[in-house]
Amino acid sequence: MPNDIVLLFEDTPADRKDFETELKRAFSRQKVDIVAFSGSSSATDTGSGPYEIRLEKALHKTIDRTALIVCDQDLSGIDHYVGLSETVVSAVADQFGIPVALYARGKKPAGKQMLDRLKIRKPWTERKIILDLDGKSFDGLASDCLEFYKGFQFVHKVLATKKVTGRQSLAATMAQILNEPALINTFALYSSGDQQYLQSILPNVRNKNRAVKQVSTALGYWLWESILRFPGILLNAVAAASFLNIDPDTFSKDIDVVRMFASARYSGPFGSINSFWWRHKLQALLDSNHVEDGLALVKAGHPSKRIKGCFCSVDASLRAGYYCMITEKPVSEQHSRSKIAWFPAGADLARIELKTFSKYAPWLGLY
């Protein structure tokens, strides 16, 4: 069986070579071929017409084997292919059910990255992954690409064993993929209002294998850009620390504390890119030990440790409990805004700090 392909689009020759080398190193243990698209070998043979059609023709020998596309957001300088853009690449990828991971050179502050992403209601409906470049070089990006590839392949493998008809709800399918059937209703809150996104794919696909790829890619986007991104079902390290009332540095770095909550750690698709915890499993640990919060649980297990709680980043006299999606810091109920129209209904721990909300709400359309 032929290897999968990871296809790289990068318009700067030196960067293309460096990134291709790092991708080959990262994927060395996978049955994957790394192919860097330069445009020079096939652009003259694709004729005229829309750029999407030209690109599809240029890729016709490899497109069905392509399992991931890694694409620079600026392709203006790509060889012999004037007019090629990330939008064109994404459009072709969408037709074939291929996940796209976008990146752009130049470091941005974390808050600015989140603001950029908040400009889109839900990036998963835009059918692309935004790679986090904060402090990373091409080797770091290549490692993330490997984990995205493995995550999408995991989802695809689960779906490939089932008949894709669209009759099963998005929430039920995700609950089955993550082996958490009891959370169907909570997943349904995340998918409310977006069922038509997945359903709209199916009537347009005649090829069963392509249908499975399209649906699995859509589910992968939804998992990474919605369920894992907005704390509710799953919590990142800061959100988990805020929920448990444990100082974030202590929660992430104190080995005794890490061990206490290890059973609630998420190990599903994309779980190796960032750390996440199941909220219901964290709550179960508190309930089974009859304690109010994680701070009390740690103190009971390690009475000699001097552990601080998690306080609001705006007012240190208040317990946090929530997570600001823009500042990426713990925040209290009193100093944050909830019920943001763009946030999934199930993401009840996701907030925006009040001053940040007032500053950016008008031009982000957050009201």
C-alpha cells in the first residue's frame, strides 16, 4: 500500500528546504512521504482557468494519497505559479477532505494570536488548523504537524469502520471517537447551531472513501478548534488550575500535584500538542474525596506543602474559577464577561476579562 503524503506549500526556497528537512525528520518513523510543492514542475501543464482547477490538475497524481497539507499563509512568491494562495490551497483540500495546517513566520504575542483567531466565529468551520508559532522554529512546527497528522488519522480510522450516512449526530460521533458516551449531551452543546456544517458535506460526495475523509477532517477541526480550544468539556492547564483553585505553576510543575490529577489527563487526538484534562474526571476526583476544590485535595494529600490557590489575574483578592480566552489567564466571575455569542454553548468556563472585552468588543463584534 502506498505511503501517505504530507504536502508542504512554502514560497521561500530556503525556508521550504529547511521545513522539508524538519518534516522528514519528524515523520521518519511514519509511513509518510514529505513532498514540497514548488510549482515549477507542473504549473505550465495545467492550462488556464480558476486557480483551484489548475492546482488540482497539478496534484492529480498525489492528491488522493495526501493526508495533511502544511501551508504558509503567504504564497505570493512561489515559483512559476502567480496567483496561488492559501485560499486556493484550502479550497482544493476541502474538496478532497484533506486537513490543512496554516502557519506564518514572525512571532506574535499569545493574546494577539487569540484575537486573530477570534475574528473568525469558529475556525473549525473555516476548515483549517492555525499552527502556533509562539517561540517555535521549523523543528517545533514539524513536531506539531506530526501530532496533527496522527490525530486526524485516529479520527479517520474510527470513522472508516462505520458507514457514513450523516444519520448519527455530530455529538454522538465525537463521544464515540473519544470513548465518552456519557458526554453526548455536553458535546451537543458545542455542536448546536453547527450541525448543518457537517451535514452539508455529505450530499456533495459520491466517493465513499472521500466522504469518510471529509467527515473525519471536519470532526478533527471541530475537536481541536472548538472542544479543546474553549474550556468546558476539556480544560487546558491554566483553565484546569483555575477550575481546581490551584496556582497554575504549581499545577503544571509540582510532580506530586501532577500525579494527583494524572487520572483525569486527556490522551485522545491532539493530546500530545498541549496538555488537557477532562473536567468531569477532575470533578469526580473532588467528589470521591469529599473536598470542595483541588487546593483542599492537595493539602489533604500533602499537608506539609505550601500550596497557593488560583487567583483572578485582575484582582488577586478573588478566586479565579474561569479562563480568559484572550489574555489566557485565570479570571473571576466578577471581572469577566460570559455568554459571548461566538463561544460554544457548552464552554461555560470560557470568558473574556472585562477591560479586554471593552477594548476589543466593538471591532470584533462580540456584543
